[in-house]
Amino acid sequence: MADAEPSYIDYEAFLDPSFSATAFANTLVLSTNNPSDTPLDLSTPLSRVLFDVQEIDTHIDALTTKSALPLLEYTKDNAESSGRILQEVEGQVASLTESYKTLEREVIERYEVAEQVRLTAERLCQTVKIGRAVARYLMLGRQLEVQMAELSSTGAGAAKREDHRAMVRSSNTLLSLRQILTVSRPGEEGEDLDRIHAITTLKNELVVPAERNILSRAQQVVKEFSMSSLLSSNPSSGQSSNAASTYAQTEDTKSRTTSALLTLYLLSPTSVDTTIENFQPNLLINVLQDYLQTALKSSLAALSRALATLPSLDRALLEISARCQNIVALETLLESIKPPVHPLLESLGPVNGKSSENAKSANFLRPLLQSLDTSSLPSYFWRSLASNLSPRVQEIMHRGGVSARTLRSNKDRVRDAVRECVNRGSQLPVGPLSRGKTVMAGNWEREAAVMVGSIIGAIGR
């Protein structure tokens, strides 16, 4: 607009990007009228607008006529340039299209075929892995079936007897079966194995019943554990000393109980994050605690009845001594058994040598003593029995009658009998466990004093 002739029209206002026709018209009307007049005179602003439009049109026409040749040349140059650019671009597009077709033919189609092959190979690998896991599980199931048959009996005819070592072998097989189905990370051997009908059938019809049967047998063996010969060697029992357990029988009892304890240890429940350091053999501890509680309840009931009828006291104390001797033998046996290698547990490794030292001193007795918060099973037996016996004696004395008078008049005899019972029961039974070991009677004076005090103290009240 610099070369244009001077004009009263404000071209800058019209060319401003923020130009508003409504605002311009309003300003024009207000500048040619008084806002208070009615009606407004619109002919004057309209004429001015028409004149401005005509002036602008004339100006555009003059500029176009004057610059027609340069504009045509500029347009022609642009058209020719655009044609050349389009021609070059079309060539490049054609080349690019051809390259893409080649790429699609050489890469994409081959990739699609290769991807199908990869998926097929991956599925085949998964099938092989699952097939191998299924075969291994079925093989272990067959092995477990054979071991369960061995557990039931071995030999023939009169020599037919239970093979207790098959419990431990079966337990290891059960752990291997459990390990296959335990999946801690994706892609492991047992992943999706529980969705296979043959596996679920084998698990429900063989594995679970077998584990239940083995646990029941192991618990029964521990409950029946007895190595004391006090009752069998007692003349009043109606049996001669020749009826005492032989060395072979006590060895068999020790061996059977060891197998049962190992079985309970191995089959105790574990989780994915359980390690050797934090593993607690709950099944083993619970069965041993039940054994002690059964001995305590039986001893408490027998001694309570015997104190009410003193003629049966010697027999009752002999039974209690035998039970305590069994507990002493059990403690010695537990102390001699080291924890076996557990296939489902991983060690955290020694920390400053502590883990290795604990492994060397580990045995089956330590977790039981920790759960009972005691340092000795016989001491726990006598002290627990004494704590529960005192109320029973008080009850006898409160009832009065012949029982109370007899008990009070024979308290010296009762004291000596109870003390002898504690000293006798705290000895290790004669047998394989007692070889090279001696137990001093004086070591149990405190327990004897606690037992005597629970009875004599209640009598004197």
C-alpha cells in the first residue's frame, strides 16, 4: 500500500486482523447521528459505506490492471515450479511404493510366516514341558503306590510285617509330587498342571489319601512309643522278667519311631517363602505335645485315684515311672535325630558362621523344647504333673472320710514312694538308647521335691 495514491480511506483498519464489521458499523452510525434522536438517520452512514466500497473496488481494479502482467508471470512461474515439484514427488512416491512392496514381500510376509512358526514352536515346547511334567508326576504316583504297598507289608507268611522305612520314602515322594505342583514363578514345570484331568484324578484318589494314611500311621507310632520295661518286669503285673522287651524289639521300636518322626518332619506344611532357618515342623511338634499331654492326663488320673485308694498307689507310681522313662527315652531319641534334607526348603546361607553352627547343633528336640518353653522333657512332665496334682489332693482332703484319714496317716510312706517314683522314672530305660549314658538320681531332686510338695503340702493344710 506504500505505492498507492493517498486516500482518505483507512486501509490499515480494514486490514487489521481484529477488524469487526459490527463495531465499524456501530461507530459509523454514532458518528453521523445523535444517539438520542428517534428515528435514526441511516442513509448518511449507508451512503458513506457504499462510497467507500466503490472506492475500494475502483482501487483494486486499478491495481489489478496495472499489475496484471507481473501477476500473470508470477502465477505462471508458480505453476511451472509446482509441476516440476509434483513430477519429482511422483517419482519419489513411485520409488517408495515399489520399495514398500519389496519390503512387504521380503520382510512382512516372511515375518508373518515366521511368527506362526514361532507360536507353533512355543506351543509345542509348552506341550512337551507339560507332557514331561505329567509323565514325571505319573511316575512318582506309581512310585508312591509301590511304596504304600511296601508300607502295608513286606515278606510272606509268618515273616510278613510292616516296613516302617517306607514311610520316609513315601514322604520324600510326596514332597516331590508337592514340589511339581508348587509354582512360585510363571513358566515353571508345574504351571497349569492342575488343569489336567489325569493329574487331578491321581491327586484326589492316590496322593491325598496316601498322605493322610502315612500321617495317621506316623502319629500312631509316636503315640504308641514305649521303651520302658518297668511294667513288664514287675512281678505284680503277672508276667515274669523273661517277658521284658528284647534288644531287637527295642531296636525296632527306636527305628520305627525314628521313621515316624522323620515322616512328620518332612510332611509338615511349608509355604513358598519358607526356608530352613524359619521352618517350623508343626506336625512333629503337635504330635509330640499330644504324646506328653496324654502321658500327663493318664498319670494325673491314675495318681489321683491311687491317692484316694492307697493300696493301688505302688502300681500307679510304677505306671507313672514307666511313662516318664518313655519320655526320657523319647527325649534322648529326639536329641539324636538330625533334621534331614528337605527338598522344598532353601537355605539363606550362613551369616557370620551362625547358620552353619545352628545346623550342626540342630536336632528334633530343640523345636519341641522351645515350643514348651522348658529345658528338659522329664522336668516339664514332673512339674506339670505337680501343678495339676495339688488341687486333686486338696479335693480328697476336703471330702474327708477314710481316704483322707488314710492319706494323712501314711504321708511319710507316700513321700518316700513319690520320691522313689521320680528318681526311678527319670532314669533312661535299659536298652539301645542307654548305652554309654548314666543318669544321676540327684539331678532330679528338685522335681522330686516339687512332686512331694504338691501332695504333702496339700495334706498338711
